Amino acid sequence: MKLTIIGGGSVRSPRLIPSLARRAARLNLSELWLMDTDAEKLELIGKLCQALAEQHGATFPIKLTTDAREAISGASHVITSIRPGKEKSRVIDERIAFEHGVLGQETTGAGGFAMAMRSLPAILGYARLIEEVGAPGAWLYNFTNPAGLVAQGLHDAGIRRVIGICDSANGAQHAVSRYLGVPLNRVRHKVYGLNHLSWTSSVQIDPDENGGEEVLPGLLRDEKFIQSTHMSMFAPGLRAWQGTFLNEYLHYYYHRDEALAALMAKPETRGEEVMRLTQELLEALRHAPDTQTALETYHTIMSRRSATYMAHARSKTEHVAAPPSVEEEEEGYAGVALGCVEAIESNTPHFTGLNVPNNGAIDGMRDDDVVEVSCWIDASGVRPMKIGEIPEHQYLLMRDIKKYERLASQAILNRSRDLATQALTVHPLIGSWPLAEKLVNAFIEAHADYVGEWN
């Protein structure tokens, strides 16, 4: 089996290798291809991946290429993790948003739309190539942000074998596993919503057909548990009202003004921070005297990057746990994607949170609405868990954002300024036609080289 990573020069690619080495036999993996349009970055990161593969006794070769057709040809599974415009475009998005007084986070609101303008067409191009030259029945796992909106756009464009991947969909499962010291495979969670807009209402230990031990309600009343997770970012009254484990990105909605003020007060945006750390990493890798030094540098800088994640909110809590180390994070998106690959290849049922068409899972949502939901997956495909009715206040927010995603998808696929303005107008973090119009025009002008002419 051939596995391909589009965006193989990403700084997150090395995290895939230990998981892949452990699963290689079960996957019957014959070769891993890393493809990237940035030849130098691919070479630097690719060497780290090859060194890690050797350290972990991997039985498969890792091949590097800048040729997408070569990388995808014959691949049974393709993971996409790209950033059209690189970190510089993310910085531009953030600064434009801040200049207009709105959040510029790259997956949410105005910043998320700007990212999708560049990422959706690019991923769609790779998806078409997979259909053309990939192995029969090949699957696409998209990790490119904004993952939910990109998955919706791909589905709207007729791509069916696509799964939206995001490690935050399984945040509650991982938090409970760590806190209680229970192996992850004994923990099952019930998550519903949209990507970066989801809620977990149940976490059970050792579930069977009669259910399992429900632990989430008690943990949500355990202040020590709260302070060990990102739940400490949310106000106590809000946590009590919601009664669920909240996706960390809900902070941008439920603490909107506080988040915006904190982000605008920082001397550099998150994009500028990430760009600085990425440049520091690449420069260090260029001059590393040996492979071991390069790996140590990689882990050090990536740990610093993780430590600053959502720091605008975490810094306001006194006892919040330190973010996980790079080693602990290796089973993040890698675990989600490779768990799906293994389930399909071995026809062994696997449970996880994914971004897939609703197909009756959440009451009130259309079957072809891409939602974030607990799923079973095997060789026959993906089966979302039946969630049923959800609390009205959560449902209404979810419907607003899904309306935005639907409009945004059509706007990007058709390069329509009017649809784009409608999309941002219905988004609750913007909600103004004149403001939406200004943002759309600013993004199109700033990224003309990537998004082309819009009508």
C-alpha cells in the first residue's frame, strides 16, 4: 500500500513517522511519499522524517518529490496538509482582520474565510488528481485548514471519498484518558457540531452494547480536571450552562470580545509567531552539524510553538496545565488519519471524531452538511453516530456557522464576491454587510496571486 502526504514539507510531518512505523505491518505499507512545492523545505523536513523512520525501525522507504502526479499515482490513501501562501499569507489575513476590528484566527470567521479562499481550490485540484491517477477507491484525508469548510467545499464539488481530519474533534477523549490514566482504546466520546465548533456530551469507559461507565459529568465538576485542560479558559457560569466538554475554539465565540482584545494587544499575531518559529527552525536545520542535533532542535522549537498555542487565553488562568510535549502530540492528527487508514485497510472497526456528511446523525442538519461527529469507520466507509436532537442554543449557533460554510463554499468555488459577502454577513463574528464587503475586497486584493479574479 502506498501512502502519500501532500504538504510533506510541513513542520508537522515528522510527527507522523513514529505512529506510521508502529502501524506499518498492519497497514501493509510499502512506501511513503512526501510531496511539497517547496523543494528546500521538503528536503530539510524530509531528512528528519527519514531519520525518525530509521530510529523507529520503519520497514518502508520514504520518498521525496515536488511532483504531485508522481506522488499520488497509485496511492491508496492521501493526506493533505498544505498552506497556500505559507505563513506570510496567514499574517496578512490576521492584520486585515484586526484593521477591521474582527478576529483574524485562521480557521474561524474572517481569517478562516481568507484561508479557505486559498486552500479549498488547491485541495480540490489534488482531489481531482487522486481521482485520475490514485489507486482505485483511494481516500483523501484533509488536515488543511479550515478543515470543516474545505471538506464541505470538496463534497459540494462532488468529491466523495474525503474525510476531514482534526485532532481537536477527539479532545475530550484524550483529556479523560490522560487524567484518569485509562488507555485511549477504552474511552469513547460523543462529539457533535462543526469543525472547531463542537461539543462533547458524553465520555464513557469500557462501553458495550449496554453502555459503559459515564465519567464526563463528574469530571466537569472536578476543578482539578478543568484546570488540566483548556476548559479552564471558559467562565465557570458558561461551563455550568453548557454542561459539555467544549472545543477550545468556542472560546472565540463565547469569549469573543475578550479574545479579540487580548489578541490585538499582543506585539505579534499568532501567524507572525508561527512564521518566526518556523524560520528559526529551518535556519537551524540548514546548519545542523548532524541528524541527531537536527532532531533535538526540531523537538525543542516545536515544543516552544506548542507552548504558545492559544496563550492569549491560557495566560489568564493560574493553574492551567502545560501543553503536551511534541512526543505526546505525535498521535494527534497522525493518530486520527492513520486510525482511519488502518480501519479501511484491515476492515477493523475504528471509532473516532471526524468531519463527514451528516447523513441523519444530528437532527435538523441536512444529510449533506459536513459535520464534526463521532464515527465508526471500516472498509465499507464511514458511519456517523446517531446523535439526535442537541440543545437549542448549540443547534442555532451550529446552523448559523453551517449557513456561512455553505455560502463560503459556493463563493470560493464560483469566485463570487456577492456570495462571499453574504457568507461573512451571516457569520456571527462579523454580522455586517458593509464590513463583510470590505473584508472580502481586501482579501481578494491581498491574495490575487493565489485566488485569481473574482466576479
